Amino acid sequence: EPEVTQTPSHQVTQMGQEVILRCVPISNHLYFYWYRQILGQKVEFLVSFYNNEISEKSEIFDDQFSVERPDGSNFTLKIRSTKLEDSAMYFCASILRQGNTEAFFGQGTRLTVV
Amino acid sequence: AQSVAQPEDQVNVAEGNPLTVKCTYSVSGNPYLFWYVQYPNRGLQFLLKYITGDNLVKGSYGFEAEFNKSQTSFHLKKPSALVSDSALYFCVYSSGNTPLVFGKGTRLSVIA
């Protein structure tokens, strides 16, 4: 069964450093997402990406965050200058089309900012 | 605001007993509703979805959910709980052209 893969599984970084979280979505999917989950709590939407551009973003997704799909397969989330409160589990998801199809999630990257 | 609500933070059930994890929705139009499960230290796995048609939908691992329009509910159920069902369960909503919106989650604990 096709799956979404994320690397690394765990990233520890110092406050103020840049991090890049990587995702390989399912190959024929068209929509890509990043979500985050703090301390096993609610899953929060960050950003959606379609047709090589951001289609929607939340208030959380400020100027410190960026996404790109550099080579048509990888989908990355960059945090330019990490803060302690960025510590969370970050999930990548992909979906064939929005609405009535389920999203497939990766296993997540646990980001710890120290 | 369009949303889903999970009124229980925690549900405890004895192994072999039926389980219900509650979800209500507050949306306009016809919602697309999903249940996802998160096992400890794992990602999010799709369980089932309601799009249209039969109000009772069946999903993975013996789970089912009933869409009730009059009560605006989409409760997750299983006739006989297993210890391995212990996990965090999310009710999720989509309007069709928006990203998935997650409920806060309900932690299910099945006791042997």
C-alpha cells in the first residue's frame, strides 16, 4: 500500500536554528498538507499546497515558516528561526483530491527545540 | 465557525464491552466526516468516512460510525472492545474545499 514518508523521525535543534522537515507524499496525490500536534493534543492545520503554491494557511503559519516542493516528489517544511514553542509533532499528509477522499498521513517528525 | 466537537477527553471501557466515542458537528451544508486513530508514538491512521448515502459506515478494525443528521452526530462504535484499541481517536471534518479540521481527540482506554 502506498504511504507518506517523513524524515527525520526525531529532530532536536537549538532555539534560533533553522530546521527542514521532509516528506514524500503519495505519488499521484495532488494536495499536500502540514499539520502539527503539541504534546499529543489537538492536531492543528498549518498549510496546504496545491499546484506548486500555497492554497491555504493558518494563523500559526507565519513568516518563520515556508514550504516548497523542490523536485516534484519531496515536500518540505522549513522553520527559519525555531522557538521553544515550535516543539511539536509535525505531520505531513497528502490527498488525491479535497473533500470526499481520506488523507494519508506520515508517521510524523518529532521536533524538539532546546 | 464550522467545527467538530468531541465532548469526552477520556473514555474507559472493559475489554469485550461495546465502546462509543462521541462526536458532534457544527457545519453548514453537507459535511464530509472522518475518524482517524493515533496509536501511541505513531502517525494518524484513517478508520472510516461518511460522504453520502448509508448513515451507517463501516471501517477498519471492526469500527463503525453512524451519521445522524437530526442530532448532528457521528459517533464511533465497536461492538466488542479490544485492549489493542486503546489509542487517541479524532473526529475530523471537511467541507469539500477546505483542509481537514480535527476535533480535540478522545483517549480510549480498554481495560483487560
